[in-house]
Amino acid sequence: MQAINKGLEKIVHELSLSENDGPISHNFNKILKEFLHYAEAEVRSLASLYTGVGRNVDGLIFYFGEDPTKCPFEQGVSTLLNFVRLFNRAHEENVKQREAEVKKKAEEEKSKTGRLDKERSKPLSLKKEKTKTSGIDQESRKPLSLEEQVKKEKTKISGLDKESIKPLSLDEQDKEEKAKISGLDKESSKPLSLDEQVKKEKAKISGLYQESRKPLSLEEQVK
């Protein structure tokens, strides 16, 4: 504003000098007077606006906790301009982030609907098989009643009886006879202890004694 006032003062000084030049500067003087008439009015209105803006800026600087005398007009305006730029940038970033979130949600909804459509389009046979297998599993896990448990035990016993009654094959009979004979051979070849030998001798003697005391028959007496 000071530069504008200084320039206006120079124009006024040039006008005063052109008036002393005579008829040579008549056209210049005329045009310069018209310009000064218009410029002075514009400068006055600009000065009033500048003073009003200065007051508002001082109030704004004071509102933000600064001292208007220490913080000049230009510094306050530049700080406010930087703040507005940063605010607009943050607002644009927030708008972009919201748009990205909306797109992401829309894609997720589309994927969910696609999965549901695929599951619905599956053949009914698979669903029936799943229901059958689930029903069988439930029946196998279902606890048996008392009658069913008794029937189950009877079937087990009848199966064991059938296995025991089942006739042996020829090879199995030979193996069984060989096992019995080998067991008897082992028992006969086993050496007797001293007590067993004494008992055996006593048994033989008592047997002979009983035979000697047995009464003879009529035929034996005739002989």
C-alpha cells in the first residue's frame, strides 16, 4: 500500500511539471488529469479496504494467541493461506479414502453374493449324500435300547457257538493228534522224582497184594 501511495505522489508531481511546459505538454497534461481523477478514487477505496483487512487480520492473529504488534500483516496472511491449503489437501485425502472404502465394501458384497450363487447352483445329489451320511452318523451315535443290546449279545453268542461247532479239516485233525501225542511223549520221557518213584513202587506192591487175596473162581480151583 505504501508503494501505491508513493507512485500516486510521483504522478501528481509529473502533472505539476507538465503544466509549466506550455502547449507542448497540453495533451499529456489532459490525459494525466483524467487518469489521476480515476486513480485517486480507486486508491482511496483500496486504502479503506486495506485498513479494514488489517483490522480483521489483527483480530485473527489475536484470536490464535499471537501478538499483532510482533506478528506482521504479511506473516499472518501467509500462515492463514498455508492453513487453508493444508486443510483442503486433508479434505481431499479423506474423500478419496471414503471412496476407496465404499468400493472395497461393494467388492466384498459382490464376492459374497457370488459365493452364495455358487452354493445354490450346486447339484442336489451332493446335498442328498450329505444328508444321508449325516443321518447314518446320527443313527450310529444313537444309544441302543435294552432289547437291541440283548439281540446284539445273542448274535455274538450264536456266532461263537457256530465257530465252536464248525468241523475241523483233515489237516487240523492231524495237527491236533500230533500235539496230543507229543504231549504224552513229553510226559512219559519226563524223569520221576524220588517221591514219585516210591509212590509208584507202593502202588505196584499193593496191586499185587490185592490180586493175591482175591478168591479163586471154581474153574481156577479145578485147575
